Amino acid sequence: MFSAASVCADAHQSGNHRGGAAKYLDVAGAALAKRSEGSAAYAQHRAPAQSGACYNHPVMRPPERHMDEADRKRIGQAVKEHIAREGMSREEFAFRTKIPKATIDKLVIGIFSEKTLARLERAVGRAFQRAGSSLARAADSLGGYLHADYRHLEGRYLMVRPAFDGEQTICLFPMEIKWDDSSPGLCLTGKPEEGIEKSGQISIPKNSQYLFVNSNELGWQSVLIMSLVNDDEIMRGGLFTLGNVGGNNYVPVFAPVILQGGQRSANERPALLAPSDARYASLAGLLASVCKDKFVRVIGCAQ
């Protein structure tokens, strides 16, 4: 049985008999070529008979994704602006990213390989690609997912959850999922209270069936964990945060949550639904399905 390794070893052992080595390599090469069904790639890269040199089989690399000149210049400009915002010289930036300054100088004018760009993005923890590009990627801290893989999540949603101060009332909040270039990744935004926009970055770990939304407002944290969209355009999950249970009393609260997608109006406003509202029964049923259908599990507390 022939392999590239055995051909190399035997060729070097025959190094004092160049004619024999050449003949042997030709025979071995013919046998290998026959075994690979006449592979042209092997014929082009096999060892030259005269030198007895050893070559491995060629490594086939996938082609780089295409970026036109406009994309490259835009990415170069984004890198240049990033360096300026950080208040660093190119020399310092090169030192911190461990990328040669000469490479940085080329990169800011749009001359770079995809490998160099990926290396830079890993070093600074952000992506410089255009949001509409198939190359756009979330920060590693968010799971490093490709924008193209989760573009279908973008759009307007209605967030539905029980009111913290009374389970008989349902809160409705218009929300939107969109891509954020400044901190690359999807984000969930909305104006749930007093017209003040709130947002949280969306993390999607590899192979996860759930997404995570982390919100931090001056140190006040909340975590929303939602299933990825099903055929009914509904995400189901839960929110863990501090909730107002009356007056100035805030305690940790877990609440089932629904994110209902579809064609929603941009003019939708936050609302409270009482049991007498026409939509109450159907939305209450959706909230009940979060636990009933085991999208979340609550342990250690009496139900």
C-alpha cells in the first residue's frame, strides 16, 4: 500500500542511486496516481525525480469570500476610525493587537486578506464588516454568530408578560430586533416605560436553541432567555429581573415572557390588559404555554 510518506522515506534511502530513485519514484508516482484515479493534482505536486525531494499532497483551501473595493475601503475606514476613538497611534495599536504596523497601514486603506481581518477582529473584540454583508459577525462574547444566519429574527415584536404587581394584568411592550454595528450583534430594543428606549445585546451560543438578552442600566441587570422562533413566529421564555411589587418595594422576579412576531405596526404603544379585554384570553393562554410546554422549568418553589 503506497502513501506519500512511504515514497519519501524510500526515495531518501535510495539517495546514492539517483537512477534507481528516479525510476522508483516514477513507478510509485504512477501507482499513487492510479489509486487516486488519475489525479492531476498529485501529478503536478509529486517529487521531481532528479532531486529525490519530498512533497506532500497539495492542501486545498476554500476560496476567500469576495469583497469588492468599496467594501474594503469602508472596512479600512472603520478600522481607522476605531483607532482614532481609542486615542492610540498606529504603532500602539499594532503593539496591542500584535499585528505588524506595516499590515495595519495597509489595512486602513483597504489592502488586507480575510485572514488578517479575522485576526484583527479577534484582537479587538468587534467586527468591522458591513451589516448587510454575509461576512458580518457578532462579537465573540455574544457567540460569534453570523448575521446572515439569524437575519430572519430581525423585525418588530410584541413582548407579553404578567404585570409584576398583579398576575391578573398583562403587560404589552412593542419591541424590535435589529443589528447593531457599533457593538456587532443583534439587539432587542424598545420603549417599555416613559418613552425611554431600552436595549439589550443578544447572545446566541453555538448549537443553542435559546437566545440570551442581557440588559444593564447603570448596574441594574436583567436577563431574558427566549426560545428561537418557531413556525408560529413566537418566542417563548422567561425574564429574571427586579420587579416592583408595590410602592418602592423591588424584589427579584421571574416571569414567563412571549415575543410575538409578524407584521406589527411601528405606532404600537405599551399597554396593560385587564381580564375584560378581548385579547386577554388568547395572550394569557400563550403565557401559560411557556411552562405547560416546558420552554422553562421552575424548581425549588411551590407552585
